[in-house]
Amino acid sequence: MNIAANDVRYHVEIFNKEKQRTIVFLHGFTGNAKTWNSIIEQLQDFKIVLLDLIGHGQSDSPESAERYAMERQIEDLNVLFNELTLTGFTLVGYSMGGRTALAYACTYPGRVEALILESASPGLQTTEEQKDRQERDAALARRILSGGIPDFVGFWENIPLFDSQKQLPDTVKQAVRQERLAQSTFGLANSLLGMGTGSQASYWGVLKDLKVPVLLLAGTLDLKFKAINEEMFALLPNARLEILEAGHAIHVEKPLEFATMVKEYLTLEFRGGTS
């Protein structure tokens, strides 16, 4: 289905509608709702809500990069959740989607029952880091606009962050590649410019005040995000950290383990356990 939020049309998919407990999944950069297909098969006890973030998949790709600002994406999500009458749901996010999920939970903590962040971060801590990242993201955006999606995908799938995915079965690698190839040039370029890690506000300073239960997931082969998540874990008051034998995209590399971790964590939380 399509739902309009502040004049942007979002693609939304819902599974297991009869279930009461709800999980909303947010994909990463160059992804879409399909990235979670192998996960939701293992979560039949939950209502599942998948959506394509702005500039991705079948959602709109506005031409103005300002429309992609993280603050505006958060507001759009809040409209979507209101339209879907979602209250007390679990929000799961991967990479860019994890940054978005964390930003939403920090902005609307009363709406989220639990937060699961896969290979995510709260942004960058210094203005120098932010400026450097903005410049690098702008260069990537120019590459997308000038060279097109196929050229960018060929480059993107070979960056060191995704080295561990080269060992995956061909069918899995092809599915990931098709997700990336299906994107729009404006959508990806403006996503980098508007809601890239360098452009968004830093949430490091508010982690200590986030009371929502948080499950942090990182891969042993993803040293950068493993370190980031260990630092986040030390600051969050109600968090659990799990390091899995995987790279950056745990849900792609180890879907069964990822789904099991999600299910076990939520079962513990809903039974009144501690994280």
C-alpha cells in the first residue's frame, strides 16, 4: 500500500495483521522493504510493518535534498505510524535505518516499546567529523548523479564494509544487488546529502537519557561498528549488546540467528525480564 506523509508517498507492507505485538523494520542505504523477507518468515507471532524510506524502493524521491533531512524523515515516520494506528511497537533499524530508528526513539520515546539497532550509530561526535563526512557523501552523490546507478552499485558493493558478503551464496548476493539496482539516482544522491551520517544531528549526548529498552547488534568482522556499539552500550541505561559472527549486514549474512535474537529479546522484554 501507499501512504502519504507530508506530501511524500511511502510504500508500506504489512504482514500477520491479526497479531497484536508489532515490529516495524527500517532498511539501510540502497535497500528497501524486501531486505527483511528472510527475517519476517521467522517472526510469525508478530505483526510486521515494512516500509521504504524516503528516496528508496517504491517510495517517492523528491528532487530537493533538504526534504531528506533526518528531522523531516522522523516527522514523516510519525505521520505514517499515526495513520497505521501503531502504539507501543518495536522499532528495528539497520545501518542508515538504525540511525533513523534511534533518532525517532530519541524524539518520540513514548511511542516505542523497544528498539533494536543493527550496525547503527548515533551520528558523529564532532563538527570536524561531520564536515569531513559531508564532503565525502557529497562526492558520492555527485558520482551517483553523473555515473548512474549501475556504476555506483559496482563501486558500492566492493567497499571494505561489505567484504564479508562476498562469501554469501550467489542467490543472496544477486538479491542484494537487485535491491541496489532498483534505486533512483535522485533518491540515493539526496539521501546521502540530506540524511547522511555527516548531515544528521548527533545523538551521542542524549543516549544516557533514553529509557527505552535497546538491543544493540554488531558483527565481529565489522570492527568500526563493533567499537561504536560498545561505546553506545556503555552510555545507554537499558541496553543489551550482542556481537555475532558476521559483518555489517547481519540480517543478510545470518538471517536465522538475527531473527532468533530479535524473537528471544522481545520475549524476554514482554515477560518483564531485564535486558
